[in-house]
Amino acid sequence: MTALNARQILIEAHGPASNMAVKEVSLPAPGPNEVRVRHTAIGFNFIDVYQRSGAYTLPLPSPLGHEAAGIVEAVGSNVTDFGIGDRVAYMNAGLGAYADMRNVSAEKLVPLPDNVSDEAAAALIFKGMTAQYLLKHTCPVQAGDMVIVHAAAGGVGQILSGWAKALGAFVVGTAGSDEKCAIAKTAGCDIAINYRHENWVDALLTATNGRKARVVYDAVGKHTFMHSLDLAQPFGMVVLYGAASGPAPDIAPEILNKKGCLFLTRPSVFPHNAEQNRFRANAADLFDAIGRGYVKAGIGARFPLDEAARAHELAESRSSAGPILLIP
């Protein structure tokens, strides 16, 4: 097999979305344990913004992107579990998904079942696997639990809300506008509260008759974190897994005692899916949830690969709802 030319987005300096540029790069033949995947759909995640902007620094120049779906075009000599023409997806193969094709380690790929489209896989595998570990591993949600999902109209938030509801939880969502609250309710929230309104915490507790959550899923950070501690029930858990409004403030551990002997964790999707068998089992669980209708793509916007900057700007405006896709 010979090298090919691939189109890939690279950044040479951290900063605004305009720093992203499409470059033509040489793509070698896949190594013995690699698969060449031609992307059909590329997922966007807010971590892409953090890495592009420098909130999470990268060695430069650097590619971007963590997830995509596509078609296998070539396989390395040691690869036996995938063949040319197979539909596959990935979300933890290293940076570089913002490209029309790339080589990926076979152990980082999962096969796509017939009932999951390429677009759904690209839109959902990172966000869906995030929801999967949050709901099934970080704090296993049971029927009858009350959960709070901040940013419930966002990509992960909608998945969390609908899947938690399907598991039998009472789901309270928060969002940054009345329009987004309506989206959150459509996604599965029993109650949705606009956290930009004054006294929104009191409004939430009034709506739940004073009941607090067994678990609060917080991807907003700075704007919501201290309130999340107040909204968890005694011995409840606050799961901080993002920082859309900025980093959460530092706290003294004693605060967790005073707020009700709370548990606080800051997990990540990558360690939960670092081992091949666990990754594929988690993905199978997600695909089953998609098949059952618990998890829906609800794609919010699509942009050509060349217009990735527009996708980032839309996400940073916090005016989007649902997953964003890049189409090579």
C-alpha cells in the first residue's frame, strides 16, 4: 500500500477559531495494527474548543478532534477483526479526527451495527460514551433516583436526560434560556429550570417540593458548581465533568462535609474506555440504548470540514442545541 494525501485541520497557535487551517498532509499506509478509515462524519465536542483555545494546552502544531465514523479502506497485516468496507467509529484514538481520512489503531475502533447511522455514531459516540460512564459507572442511576443535569439542552445533556429518564429516574434539567429549557423537556427532563433567572435555585427546589438530587451532573462549572453542592441530597454526589462557563472554583474539602457529607468527583471519558474490551462493551451498551430509542442523535448543526471554525464559533456562542457535525 502506498501513501495518500489527506486533508486535515491543524492549529499552529492556540487562540481563536480562525487559527484552524486545512492542510494537505501525507498519510502513510496503515501500520501492522492500524486501519485506514475514510471519514463520513466527524463529531464535535467542547473539549475541541478548550484544546484549540489553549484552555487545555497542546504541543503545537497540533491536529484536533476525538471522534468520527467512516468506512475501512485498508487494514494492516496484523488486523483480523476489521475488513475493507466495514463501517466503524471511534472516540479515543488520539487527536486527528478533523480530517477526511486517517489511520487508527484497530483496538480503538468499534464496529457499527446496521441500526446506527454514520452520522448518529459520529454525533453520539463521544457524547454517548460520556453519558454511559456517568450513568452506569460514576454514579449508577436507579429507578426512583432524582438527578439534576446542568446544560440539559446540550449534546451530552440531552443524552443524559433521556437515558436517565429511560432508567426510571426523575430528571431535573437546567439550561441557559427558556428556549433551551423547552428542548431539555423534549429530551426527557421532567422539570427544566432557566439558570440565568435570579433565584433559579429556589425555583428548582420549589418545583421539586424541596427534594434534592442523588446526583448532580455539572458540565457548566463556574456558573453552577457551588449551587450544585447545595442541590445534592445528604450523601449525594456532584459530578463535575466540564467547564462551559469557566473552571469551577477551588473549594476546601470541609465544604463537602458541611453541605451534607457529599461525594465530589471529576471524571473523564478516556480512562473509562482505555481498555479495549471495556471500550467495546460500553459502546455496545450505548448502541443498544440507541436501538431502544433511549438515546437519540438530535443533530443541531452540520458544517463542511473547511468550515470547522464556524462550528466552534457556534458552540462558543452557547446558542446551539444538540450535537454538531463536520462533514468531510
